[in-house]
Amino acid sequence: MGEIQDRYNAYIAPMKNRKPGSVMKAKFALGNLLTPWLNKIESEKREREKAAREAEEAARKAA
């Protein structure tokens, strides 16, 4: 059991370990890269929703 842990710990050790695993480092790096993109997508979605709301209100006032 210990041999298996030692073998795979280099790959899957959590970030809190003294020496984090390479898979966890890659996952953390990808998360950092995706955050700005996800924030941009979310802000674009909010802008579209706001424009749709304003158009709906304008249509109600015109009717």
C-alpha cells in the first residue's frame, strides 16, 4: 500500500502538501487561467440580460 502511495503521490498530492503533485499544480494553473475568461463570459451575459430587460420595458411603455 505504501509503495503505491509513494508512486502516485508525485502526481496527485494536494496543493497543501510540502511538495504538491504535478496534476494538482496543473489543475490550479488552469483554474487561474480560466477565471478571467469566465468572468468575461458572465459580464457579457449580464449585459445581454440587461439589454433584454430594457427592451421589454420599452415595449411595455410603447404599448
